[in-house]
Amino acid sequence: MNIYRFIQSKSVREHLKKINYTFSSLETAYIIWQCPDATLIERLDAWQEIIDTMPDYPLPDSMKQNGIESVHEFLRQYMNLQQELLDEFNKKEDGVYFYKFTIVTGLRTGLFDDRAALPGCYQTGENFDNAFSSLSECKKEIQEDIYWADRVGNKVTTEIIVRRQTLTSHSRVKVSMNERLEILAFVPDFTKNSWEHLESLEFRRSQIMSSFERIHFNIPVPFETGDIVYAELSYPDLISRKKHQLVVVDSILEDKKTKERKCFIYAVDDNSPTGNFSHDEIKNYIELEYYRGRLLGLERFLKAVSSFMKGKLDLEKLIQTWIIISFDHKTEKESKAPVKNRVEIEYRSEDDTAGLTGLKR
């Protein structure tokens, strides 16, 4: 198995290859699960390969359930449940289909390796009000809508959700699909219960579905304190990449008690009127990627944070930089002619403060 196919971060892939890291069976299973563009069939085949070719080990305490003590048994149970849901989704009788797709416009390109972009404006096209009698009819309508959306301008479909509703009960199954309309994963619905489409199943099986979220892993990555990286702050949901943003690594440390590697970051929020600076934990840190591009808006402050974390900038200059950039950000949002009103500043000193803060123009 080419496990690196399931790791999207080029930086992490190259680092793990360089150190010749050996993945455990459970780490391999998790990496397969969290990959956002792997199809369900691809995941099932890869998990079966783990059972066939990799050694079995006891599950960590956080994942153990009655009758499920080992990695192989967990994967069998998980795959069986995935197949049950797939069979229900594809059932030709006693059901109707609905869909929703999301497109993104105004992409900002020029990221780490030109294969991704920070999202601009999101627009959602929904047909959850229109029922289709068959999956094929539903897919045909999706293809037509995507075709016309693409003709309007520079738009990229980022999310396709299809829901099957049983006619004789409240049971429903939701899946995410790629633009080839292949199933990627089953989708949790957080409007009522965390797994609404599993509410008819017993609690034990719903626990199996959420098991991957309870995995503690310790996979090494190349990132150090102060590195500016591209990240997803929410836990991987296998649906959308729209929550990715630029952050600064605070620390990636191993918990001595659990042996779990934890990653903490600093981030800014451009949507805040005056700017917001926060500290958070990233669960899926193996998807971090170095960022070498230009910083815009409040993201400019990440340069100063990076310099401060690396010991190259003092606290006073860091605070001054935040005041300047947050004021600039507020002025830009409020002004009808932001370019004329925005603050112009450059530190005048013999050191490289201007370069360290990112304020040099």
C-alpha cells in the first residue's frame, strides 16, 4: 500500500519518507480515514489490506468497546457498518434523494505548491426541497447544476452532499461526493443528533462510527515553533476544505502520560471587525503545510508572531505591531477608500525589525 497517497501535505510526506517512518496498523487506518479526497471504495480496500498484510495490536483504551479489543476487529466492524449504510443508500425502493452543493468564488491562489487556494466567497446551491425518485435522476440534476455554475465564471465546486430519505420511516443516510459523483464518506448531521442517520441503530454501532475521532497518535512532523503553516482548525469531517487558514505553530509536543502528540497554534480572524488573535489546538496536524506566500490583512501579524516565537522580536515590538495592523484592518473595513486611509508605517532602525514584523513597505 502507498500510504503516502493518503497524506495530502507535501511537507509531511517528504519528512516521513526522509526519516523512513514505520506506521503502526492503527496509524495507517487513521491516515486512510482522514484523507479528504479518498473515495469510500478506496478506503474500504485499503483497510482490508491492513487486515490482510499488517500485524494486529490491541486498541488503545479510548477506543475499546465490548467485543472489540484489537485493530483488525475494529476495522472489520467499522467496514461492515460502512457497507450496511452503503447498501441502504443504494437501495432502489422505499426512498427518495435530495442534494446540496457548495461552490467557491474569488479564489486567492499562490499557496505553497500552487495546488490549493484560500477560499473567497462561498455560495450554496440546494435541492433539499426537491425529491428525486432515484439516485441516477438526482446525479443527473447535480451534473447539470454544476455545469451551469461553472459556466457563470471562475467557480469551483467544493462540496456535494446527497441525502436518501426512507419513505416509510424517519431513517436517512447522507453522503459526501466528489465531482465525479463518487461517494467519499458518510456525513454526520449535527442539526439534532451527532449522527442523525444512525439514530435507528443501537448506541454501540454509533460509537463505532465515531471511533476514529478518539484516536491518539504520535506521528512526527517537520514543523517547529514559529513556523507559518496552512491548516484546518476544525476536526477533519471529510467534507470540505473551506476552514483552512494560515496559522503560526506554537508547539508540537508529546504528552508524557498518553504518548499523544499535540499541536497548538496561533491564528487571526479576518472576519472580526477589529481583528481577533487566538490560541487553539489542531487535531489533524499531519495535514499542516508550510506557507511561503504573501501575507494579507490580519495575516500580516503572523510574521511578527513567527519572529517573536523564534526569539527574534521582543514583546514590545510584537504588541506595537498588533496595534498597528489591527487598526489598519479596522480602517480598511470601515473606509470607502481604504487605500487612502490605511496606516503607512516602517520601523526605522538599524536592525531588521521591519522585516521581522512584516510591516516594511
